[in-house]
Amino acid sequence: MATVDLEHVTVRLDAVTALDDVSVHVADGELLGVIGGSGSGKTTLLRAVAGLVEVAAGTVRIAGVDVTAAPTAARGVSMVFQRAALIPHRDVRGNVAFPLELRHDREPEIDTRVTAETRALHIEELLARSPRELSTGEAQLVQVARALVRTPRLLLLDEPLAGLDSPLTSRLRLELRSLQQGYAVTTLLATNDPLEAMTMPDRLVVMEDGRIVQAGTPLDVYERPATLTAAAATGAVSTVPVTMEAEGDTSWLVHPGFRLRSPCAASAAREGARVVLAFRPTAARIAADGPVHGVISEVGIVTGTVTVALDGSDAATPDEVVVAAPGPPRRRGERVALHIPDVLLFDATTGASVEAA
């Protein structure tokens, strides 16, 4: 299929730098997840690869060929948007067949390809329907079939499952990954869904303010996020503002309601620093001897978690954390103690990870 290389790519949209000196390599057949908050540059990165935005500086290569100035039609790229953009006056068959008609394929070949793709996505019964007769999920499936029908060198997925109901999202997630692997098509997936980020891509890049701030496997980013944004993009995370204090060779994380030993070594530079203590729900547990205390404000029966309002925080807007709570059901209003052995620390101003010494 194709490799993809962005080399020091900058894109400016009006007065805003949407991509700022971005470099990334996507291997042949790889599914690369592009994650980050709203406005981080995820969609712009995909559009730069597709040729839908002008590159102000840098180079875009597909299969080693410089396509920076090439039109979209010459790049062998198919793109699936968050909102299905179907041709309103064509039925489903006409929409799926359209890319093949543009390249003047023969009708028997078009029929064969349309049948194969619609069967693969289990939407062959929709072929005679018009776009206005489709549900949101059905329209998205048609858009995916249209993107794959000509077997593109490169598939770009821009939050393709956003806004769909949960059962359909689960099905589509499996379908897309299975089709991507079956075709071995190089794919970029922009998403802000942690479950998609953790289950679909081979590798992730995390974007903030138009820059890539971290790259690695989903597990790497989950376990060792370089920024608070990376932590939030890969799963549920609770955050609490604390101050770092030194006591001899030991560094402490101090909150009005608790005092925890820090994984960072004590240093004069960190004395008094404001940091964000963060942890995953499964990284904490309710324990009678836990040093962190609070009151259960919410019980997540389905998720198996509880939300705890921490002692020492503002009563009007308390610091709340979510903790896994296996075992007997807990009650709202119940006082609990928490043991949090595995914490992540981030700079309160920049959001960057505070590395353990």
C-alpha cells in the first residue's frame, strides 16, 4: 500500500497556526491513532495528508513521493468524515459506486466491488435507499463502504464514530479494524474517544496546540503519558491540585486534606511547586488505613466505581476523584479512606509530566 511521512509540516488557517512543524512517519499498513483535545490539530493533520489544506512549510510524502503540491485526486486517499457527506440525489449504490465511476471502471467490476463492500459491512439491504432514508449510523456505514470500494492506498478516518449510539459504535469499531487489517491499508484515525484510542490503533501520536507531544503504543501512552492531555485522551483519570514540599531527602505531595509521599526525589527546585496529582480509577483502592479521606458523592453501579469528594477541599466545588470499588455496593454519603500507590504528576501550568527522579 503506502507509507506516509510528514516532514516539518506547518499549516496556517487564517491567522492561526493549526500545525506547527509536525513530523511523523506512518508505516505501510499501520493504523496510526491521532489523539488530542478539540483544536489540537488532529483533523488538520489528516486534511494536510489528503491535500485539503495548503501546507505553508514542510513536505508530505506518500509511498516516498512528494505530494505536497499534488491535488487530492492524485494521492490515492479516501477520507471518512465525522458527518457522512453523501450525494443526496444518488441512492446508496450510487454513492458507493461513485469513486469507481470517476475512474471509469467497467460496470461489471463496479457491481462486484459494490457488492463486496456492502456485504462486508452488512448493508447490502440498503442499496436502493436514498441518503434521507438512512439513520446516522447507516449513513456512516455507507460512507465507509464508499471510502474502501476502490481499495485506496491510504484511509483517513476523522472521528468516524462520534455521535453514534453505543451498540453501533462497538460494531463499527470492530468492522473498521477488521477491514483495515484485511486490506492492510495504511490508516490515520483522528479520535477523542479513549476506547477507540486504546483498542484500534497500532500506535498513537498525541497532539496539543498543533504539535505532536508524544508518540508510542497505546499502552505506552496510557501508562506513561507525557502530558495531562495524553492521560485524559487514553482513559479516565482523576486530578487533584497539590503542592510539592521537601522534608530531608523525601518529597511530599501536600493537599489541605492529605499528605502523600511523592515518587519524585526531593529537590530545591521543586520546593513549593504547584503540580497536578493524577491517577486512573484502578490505581487507587478503598482501604481502612488509606491516608486520603473523603465522602462518597456518587456510586457508579454500571462502571463499578465511586466518586469521592475529598476532605480539605472547597465544599462548594470539592476536589472529586473516581476510584474502582469492587466488592459489596457502597453508599452515597459513606466516609471512606483511599490508598493511592500509583500516581502521575503534571506541571500545573504546562500540563507536562513531572518525571520521577
